[in-house]
Amino acid sequence: MRLRKSYLALPVAAILLFSSCSQDLDTTILTRTALPMEGAQEVPAKNTAANGTLDIAYNKNTKTLSYTVKWNSLTGPIVGFHIHGVATKGFNAPIVQNFAGYSTAQTGTYSGTFFVDGVAVKEQDLLRGAYYVNIHTGMNTGGEIRAQILFE
């Protein structure tokens, strides 16, 4: 009788293990593509032909945000490029990560990662949309285009 119970317990345990793992995998990596970068999101808003997109993926296990920024038609060379926080749409905030090694051209692409350390940068703030990426030019030193980092 004990032998039958142990044979039954093994498949039941395996089913429970795999079903709980598959639920975790569904929410481990959050992604968004083609978030718009535009002057209208800057504070104050900028009226410019410049635009771009932001693709993001956040891995909750490694606490790493991966991003790809694409931009075009800037008014001039890039003089600043970074992530700011903590600020939702319509508000400005200090820089939390400067980018390095990017092209300063009026059109380009840049990819990188951003670590959510839980101290200076908190996951709850990231997930509620309190960080943004913006690009500064000589003509728009406060920022020419901006994209809020949003997962909704």
C-alpha cells in the first residue's frame, strides 16, 4: 500500500512544481516595444520634428532593465542622453543613469542596461512609470525628445 502512495505522490508533486513555475515565468520578464519618444513629452513640451522609439524589457529576477532607443531628425548633435527619475509624465527629475558610447548624430540607435538596485532605483517606481529616457541637443538643452518607461 505504501508503494502505491509514493508512486502517486511523485507525479502530483511534479505537476504542482511545473504549474507554479509556469506562472512565475509569465511575469518574470516584462516588455514593451515602440514607446514613442517625442518633444510633446518634454517638460516644457518641445515643438520639433524629432522623434524616436524606446523598446524595453525588465527582468524581475535579475533586476535589469534592457533598452533600445532609436531617434531621428534631431535639431543637432546630442549633448546629453540619460534616464531620469523619479517622475511620472508631466514632471522632471534628476538623472539616475548617464549613457556613454552613443552616437551623437541626429539619427541613431543605442542599446544598454540599467540595474534596479532597490536603493537609489526602486522596482516599484520603475513599474509605476516613474522613470524616463530623454535626449538633449544644443538647441534643446533641457531635452528635445522624451519617452516615459511604461509597462502598462
